[in-house]
Amino acid sequence: QVQLVESGGGSVQAGGSLRLSCVASTYIYNWRYTCMAWFRQAPGKEREGVASVSSDGRTNYADSVKGRLSISQDNAKKTLYLQMNSLKPEDTGMYYCAAIVGTYCPGDYRDSRFGGWGQGTQVTVSS
């Protein structure tokens, strides 16, 4: 089973930094091919993909976060991270991690195979 638990959110001023963590179930790390990703959902808006990393190390970022957010993972700790720097008010939202096993990251964050959605962690950036 794909199970994920997010943490690390908080309230910061614009320009500040946060690091989100996502602890994953051992099940995910038993697969050779995996994709792990961060998503966010702002009030009144659809959920959007923010960043993803395949098990071969390839990463992908939404244009709106390139150069400011960085995705990484520590397989030994079974944890996915999202380092968030130079935060902007438009980064405000609930952040979720999700995973796909058995394949590298697809080209579309709307892929229905993403699963393991947790409760999310709230990020609020004030101007």
C-alpha cells in the first residue's frame, strides 16, 4: 500500500523558507521504478503539480516554482522533501505528496495513478 504523511508546513512572510517532509511507506521503496511528487491546492483552485522526482533521479518542476523550490528524497529515511525558498503569497495552499509505483514520473501531473494522498500540510505566505 502507498501511504504518505506530510509535515513541515507553517506560516512565513514573503521571501522566507520552509522545508516540507513526506514520510513514505516501505512498500514504495520495494519498487525499482517509482515517481514521487508534491502537489498543492489553494482555496478555490484546482490541485496542481509542483515538483516530481523519479527513482532514477530525474526531477520536474512547475514553471511557477523553478529556481525557488527543490525536491529531493532520502531513501534511507523513506522521506521526500520539498525545500521552499523565496516564498511568495501565491505559494499559499495545502501541500500534498503522492506517488506512483511501477513507473517513472509521467508527463502529466493529472495522471490518475498518483495515490497515497495524505492529509496535507498547510503553507501560508503573507506579504
